[in-house]
Amino acid sequence: MVDAASSFRYRQSMLMIAPGQDTAGPGSPPADAAPAARLIIAASHSWRERLRLAMTDLGATARLWPLVWTLSLFDIRLRYRGSLLGPLWLTLSTAIMVAAIGVLYAKLFHQDVATYLPFLTISLVLWNFISTVASEGTTCFTQADAMIRSMRMPHSVHAARVVMRNVLVLGHNIVVVALVFMLFGTRPGLDCFTLLPGFLLWLADAFAASLLLGLFGARFRDIPPIVASVMQIAFYITPIMWNPAMLAHRGLVRAIVELNPFYALLEIMRGPLLGLPLDPAAWQIALAYSLGLFLVTGLVFVRARPRLPYWL
Amino acid sequence: MAQLIVDNVSVSFPLYHTEGRSLKKTVLAAASGRLGEDSRHRLTVEALRGVSFTLNSGDRLGFIGSNGAGKTTLLRTMAGIYEPVAGSITTEGAVTALLDPGQGMNPDLTGNENIRLRALFNGYSEAHIRKLQEDVAAFAGLDQFLALPVRTYSSGMVVRLGFAMATAILPQILLMDEWLLAGDASFLDKARHRLETMVRGAEILVLSSHRPDIILEWCNRLIWMENGMVKADGSPEEVLAAYLPPDQFAHALEAAGKAA
């Protein structure tokens, strides 16, 4: 393909760089640079091949966790860049909301502030995580379109980023929970060892939900407002502001409470923190819904992953 | 040894947001048979159709063709961003794509923060990130600007940062769109120098450009894209002679001769 004229010019241009002139070029290859692996991207309709690529995507995200961490950190920092208090606003705004709503609703529901306020604080902080992950999950790919369209990157990085960012927010809000618990002498129960598996389940659910909602949100642009409305309704039918015990005598809540995945998810974290005994029913419901979520997300991700960049 | 094999690659874009019938008919009539319908009657644009070629170390390939001929889509497909609908892409060696000046950078983050993200994406250690930041600062000549958000940069500065970042991580295969030309003359000299060092190290360069003089100067092979297909593939002189009107071709040869 190289004819005489162009190869001559090629040599000539190479000659222009004298050996000592080399300094402006890139340095020696870094020891930790990406190895020259062979990568084959083939159009394939076989599920096995697609599953393999989807697993590779997830594995690559696991290896890129420093990137996920830094992206999330920058997200939070960027949100409060130039503000005096910075990310402290997260803590402060939660504290203000809890104090205002707590006092008002304790009166409305005829509740004792000392028991209602710790309940409300932990409920609101946990719910904030769920609803923010759901709403930010729907845009996790559409917001990262510049990144997705400029380099090959595992797509699940963007879902992991939503989860990590909200874990950081949760970390700021937990301070308020700790303060309120100290103030009113609320103590986690003996069953609080279940908090660890509970939190791990939350992380897995949050990741799966972001991935699923993100894919749907990229393909169907109506998804973000739909999810926002659904989460709004869920906020009212889930015992967050109100305790199911308040309505137990009316007998109408059982169905809503027992079929509500958000209630089960909340309960496996909230119960042990408020010193309630282990609730096996809540765990069963939470695990069943989670399993369903993982299955659906897995199917959708394996199927839709190669098409995602075309949708942005 | 770096290698890049493009084997019978086809790419088609679904058009989701044009459901209206009349619009569909208008578009169908206007576009010379490149619009089709897929099995579920969605409108699709066939951006690439059966493209094949193989590149080996030392190859410097250029793409030329009118707007919408599929050059940028082909670069994105070679970079692994769009996975092909048919065919396959095989790459051996680290690929870097310089497709748009923004480079997936977050304009609200500072230059240094964007460099850090890029380095983490490549799995660099903390010590290496600092070295990369210094290297990019020196090469792009942005020094104190790297502490400012990227959105405050001029477009030329963004180009310099993107180029410095992409080449400082030593890709074995570099895919470039023509925006590089937005740099000023002294930067172009530096960029050329760095690319030449890279290509001499037996790497692959793929460049898409509308400017014949750039193609003649940089490439030793040229592919002419038309309607998503390879129209001609050969030495830059051969292909340009067919692509350009004779007077423009003579002019381009002259311009390239001066530059070399």
C-alpha cells in the first residue's frame, strides 16, 4: 500500500527528528500501563457470548473501584464547590428537616417526641438513600454520555458511581442519626449484627436498580419522570413518616406493608437500629424482591449492554 | 506488535425519536437508500456497511470522505464504543481515541482532576498519577491553568489538554478525528513531534481529516469512505488523485511538499 513517494517522505520526516531531539516525546512506558491484551468485539446474538461480555463489564468495574470512588467524591465536591460549608450542607439540611418535621408530626400524630424523632430521623435518612438512588439511577447513563461516547469503558461503572455517591451522602446524614440517637438515648438492639448483611443487600440492590433504571432511562426518556412519581407515591404508602403500629388497630395497613418491597428493605435496617428484635418476615420479603431485581437486571443488562451507546 | 483488524463491520443506528409517518417517508425519500427498517419496523440508519481492513504496526491510516460518510462512526467502532451489528473488531494493543476535544472530560472539574480520572481509568498508581499530571502540564503548556475548571479554557487549550492526556499514556493504537487542527502552529509542531516518536515505536495511527495536505503529510495509507462503505483503499496519492479535482490535488501535493 505504501508507494515510493510516500515512503520516501515518511523516511524524510523521520530523519527530521535527530536522536538528541527526542526529549519532547512521551517518556518510557509506565510499568503499570495497561497490557497489550487482545480484544475481540464481535457482533453476536448468542446469549452465552453476551453473558460473557456482561460479566467482563462487571469485573472491569470491580477493578476500577478507585475510579468509581474518585468520580463519586468529585461529584459531591462539585455540588458544593464555592459554598462556605461545603458537603456539611448535606448534614445540616437533613438536621433542619428532621427537627422541623419531627416536632410538627409528633404533634399531628399524637406521638411522644422522644420515640418519634429517632424513628423519623433514621427513616428519612434511609428513605433519602433509596429515592435518590432510584431517581439518579434513571439518568446514570444519559448524564455520562460524553464519557461513554469518547472511550470504551465498562458501563456498570456509571451505576456503581450512583451507589458510591449516595453512600457518601448517607455517611454525612448518619451524623444526624447518631446525634438524635444520643440526644434521646435510643440504642441499637442486640440483633444489630444483621446490619452488616442488611447494608450489603442494600448496596447490591442499589447497584442493580441503578443499572436497570439507567438502561431503561437511556432507551425511554419518559422513565425519569415516571420513576419520580412512583417514588413520591411510595413515600406516602411506605411507613416512613408514620409507624405501622400507629395504624395497627385499623387493620388496613397489613396488605400495603407486607407487599411493599420498600417497607421490607427499610425494616431490615431500621429495626435493628431502633432496638427492635429481628424480623424474619421482613428479611424474607426483602430477599425475595432482591432476587427478582437481580434476575431482571441481569437479563436486561446482558441483552441491552451492547446497544447502550447507540441510545445516548 | 500492535494490530487492528476490522472484519466486515456493519453498524446501524436506530432512530427512536422519529415515529411520525410523514417524517419517515420524507427521510426515506431524501436519503439514498441508506435508511432501512429493521425486523421490528424501526427506522435505522446504516452508518457502516461491510467495512474490512487490517492495520499492522507502523501503519498510518487516513480516512477521507464527505460529511456523514461514516468516518467518525468508524473511529468510534474501532475504539470499541459502538459494538458492531455485524462483523468484528480485533485489537491488539492499548487503544486511545481522540474523537472530540472534550474527551469525556467533565468541564466543571479542573484540568488536574480530569487527568486524575483518566489515570485512574488506566489503573495508574498514585505516584504515577502525579507524574502524568506533570507530564501533561509540561507538554500542553497549561501550568497554572490545570488548577482551574476545564470550562474556563479556550477551545485551543482544551484540545492541547486532550491531546497531551491521550498521548502521555502511551497508546499503541491512536485514533484521531480532525479537531486536532484547532491547536496553534507551535503546538502543532509539538504534536507532530510526539506523534512521530510514537509511530516510530511501531504503533498504529488512524486519522480522519478533510484536509488533503494533512493526509499527505501524516498518512501512508488512505481509505475513502462513502455512504458507510469503503470506496477506495490505497496510498494517499492514489486515493486523493481520485477523490479530489485535479487542480486541488496538485495544490495539496504542493502544500504537503512544503511542510515535509
